[in-house]
Amino acid sequence: MLDIISSLIVSSDRGLTNELVNSEVIYISQTLELMRDAKKISNDAYLDSGSIQGGLSVISSLLEQGVQKNEINLLLNTLLERAKALNTKYPELNGLIESYRNA
């Protein structure tokens, strides 16, 4: 999650789109489900990760509505703090999620 949010923050400087955020939401959703079904993550990690997925869905909707960039950046930074906390609680999660990107 940390890599995803960090990447989106970098993308926000170049013009973040709701399509890009939506693609990450879909990726997170599918990947978390696969990892939970394969018992690579706990149900708690799956549920805790949902708050970030939900936050990204909100950001996607706001982008679609044309909300100003500074508001989007504030929300992304809030999600970054959540992702850092998630990474502390589940240190293996970020690497596992990213490992599915190339699989």
C-alpha cells in the first residue's frame, strides 16, 4: 500500500486522473482477495487495508468531480499516513501486494 500511495502522490504532480486511481483500486481489491484466499495475509490485514482502498475510491470520485488539486493532495497525504501505520502493523503487506503486480 505504501508504494501505491507514494506513486500516486508523485503522479499528482503530473496530473492525477480518476482512471489511474480507479485502476489502483481495482488492483488492490483483486490482489487483497487473492492474498487472503491463499492465506498469505490475515483477515485482519485484509480488513485494515480496506480503509486505504476506500479512501482511494473517494479520491477517484473527487477527481471525476473536478475537486482542486490541493484537496486531493491533502487526502493522499492522509492515506500515506494510514499506509505507513499499516506498514508498521503488517510489514510484509506492501511487498506482497507489489509482488502480484508482476505475476
